[in-house]
Amino acid sequence: MSKRSSIKNAARRGASKARRGASKATGSGRRRGNRRGSRSKRPGIKDVFVGIIIGFVLLIGSFGALLWNEIESVKIARALDEGADAVISIDTGQVDSANDGELVHFTDTVDTEEILQDPHFPLERQAIGLKRNVEMYQWHEESRTEGSGDDRVTVYDYRTDWSQQEIDSSRFNQTSGHQNPSSMPFDQFSTRADHVSVGDFELTSTFIRQLSQYSDVSLDDEFLQQANAAHGQHNFVLDGNRLYIGENPTNPQVGDVRISFSNIEPHTVSAIGQQQGSRLTSYETSGGRSLAMLSAGNQSATEMFEAAQAANVVRTWGIRFGGVLAMFIGWVLIFGPISFVARYIPILGNLIIGAKKLVAAGLTFFLAGGTIATGWLIARPLIGIPLCLFTLMMGVGFFALAFFLVKKRGIGEEEEELEPVDGMV
């Protein structure tokens, strides 16, 4: 080997070491794994029939989900409207017997007298909630597809990062050099106080579960000593407000663990519920829905009900989108035999496949729109009837467009076949 080649190889090795060192310093690393080819193949008869079965399952499931979603959305909106009309706002969380049985709204401080403990660490807090967060530095596998057609390959990349979940590295495509520990030394932990109050009102569990304003617990040297006395085999060190298991928190290695603690401290909340003596409970509307609302900060009853209505709209449209997409995929799979046969028809094959998707879109719009309209027809007929008529018109329009495109292409092909060739009598 020449002197120049040796210098180049040494430079490459030095650059590689520098990159690995920089990766460790930032607390994350990335490696390119192997490339596995996956040639695409056309579906066979068996795949087509399996697709039909899956398509019917998606169709039935999406129909039920869309119908339930519309009826549920209307019921929630009605319950919120009823609550907004019935609610009584009081200045603070003071019990007034005149409001017993009424839907009340107030703002005050949420608090508790209970002491919460972590069962494995010397931590006691007078808090509404206490949580232990455990993370381990582990290998993560990511895959992506490159190329197209018969040249498609799956590329696997590997990186290191923190995770609260155990990652099973035995399932990796390339296990060599990417082994994770089989378990974490400690589990996640969470607990809440049973007796929590807002002002003079004691909250039921429905309200307590809605409290989520966690803040970090500060750790000191005394806590570190007590933790090491209880779990000396781990040799904890302090990394800010975290316990750390490993040699160097600034240069984490696979298998290192960090543990933090958080709690819910007293803070201002706004609540809406039914007053029952000195307890705040769920309020049942005339439609059988329960109202039990709690938000952090100082919010008026109007703001809380408007936020709840907005959340209902977002949820409704999310399920609508998912249901419509599932229904479209279902129709495409059910029409799988058409695509299977169309592949063997010259020229018109691609047109038939395209028309099939258009028909699937039309059926989806017709059935999904009809399902949504039916939900409104059951809950609010004055809105449901126009929706049904609009859906019917749009569905017919889709089918007419698909028929027109196929017929137009067919006529064009016939004219090309009948066109005389020069020199022929």
C-alpha cells in the first residue's frame, strides 16, 4: 500500500471516530443497517378473496362507527346546551344549601391533606397526584422503503434514544450490535389522593381523574443518600432533578436509566358539576348524559362550555374522516376482482381500474353521507332531511360521471378501429 493511501485511510478512520464521539456527546446515535430487497408482486386469486373479506369488515365497521358517531355527537351537543342554560355561577367554592341539586360553576383552589408515597423510593409528598417516570437509553429500529416496482428495497436504520417503554431488540432485522437490556430496573408508578377538595366542595373520582397539572419534584443530596441506601446496587447519581444509573449522564450508553418524579400541587381550577350537600358530583341531563367538567385556571362557565363544544366538533370530524377512509378502502377491496380481470384487458384496463376507484368514491360518499344524514335524521329531522337529499344527489352525480367517462373512452376506441387506412379500398 502506498504512503498516500495509508494517510487517506487514517484520515477516514479519524473522521469516523470523531463522528461517533460527537454522536455520544449529544446523547443519541444513528447507524445505517442492512438493505433487504422486497420485490413487488401482483395479487393472486387468494389475495383478492382475502381482500373482499377485509373489505366487508371495514364496510360494516365504518357504517356502525359513523352512525354511532353522529348520534353521539348530537347527544353531547344537546347535553352541553342544556347545561349552559341551567348552570349557576357562584363566586367561590362555598357551600350554599339553596343550590343543592343544582348545576353550579365556580373557581377556587384544588387541594388535599393526604400524604402520597412512592413504594420503592424515600419520597413522601402532600400532593393530589404523584408519579414516577422511568426511562432507559435503548436502540430504536426504523425502516423505510426506497425505489419502486421490482427495485424496491427496505432500509433499516438504528439510533439510540431515551424511551419509557422496553424495546425488544430480538425483533430487530439486524440484532448484531443493537442489543437492548431485557428489562428495566424499576417500573412506572402513579397514584392519586382519594380525598380532594375545591374550596369547601369535596370532589368525586370523576373530577379527580381530570386533574393533570404535574410539575417536577426537586431532589437533593439527602434524597440521593436515602435512595442509594435502599438500592445500593444501582449506585445512583443526581442529574438535575433526576436519579441516574450509569457512568456519565452527559454521555449516555445503552442500558443507562434515569428516574424523575412529578406531582400535582394545589392550584386554581374551575369546576362545573352538581352540588350534593358538600360534594361536587356529575350532573345528569334530561337526555341521560353526565356533565362533570374541570379545567385549570380561572374560566367562566361560558368559556368552559364553548371549549367542550369545540372538543366535540373535533372528535366528531376525526371519527368521520376515519370512517369515510375505512369505507373507501373497503369498497376498493370489495371491487378487487374487477382490478384483477382488468389487468389483462389491453388499453381499457387502466381506464376500468380508474373508473372502479371513482365508483368506490361515489359509493363511499353515498353510503357515508347517507349514514351521517341518518344519524341527524334520528336526532334532528329538520337537519337530517336536507342532508339525505343532498347525499342522494351527489351520489347519483358520481355514478353518472363514472358511466360517462367509460362510455366516452369506449366510443373513442371504436372510432379508432373504424378509421380507414391509406391505400386500402
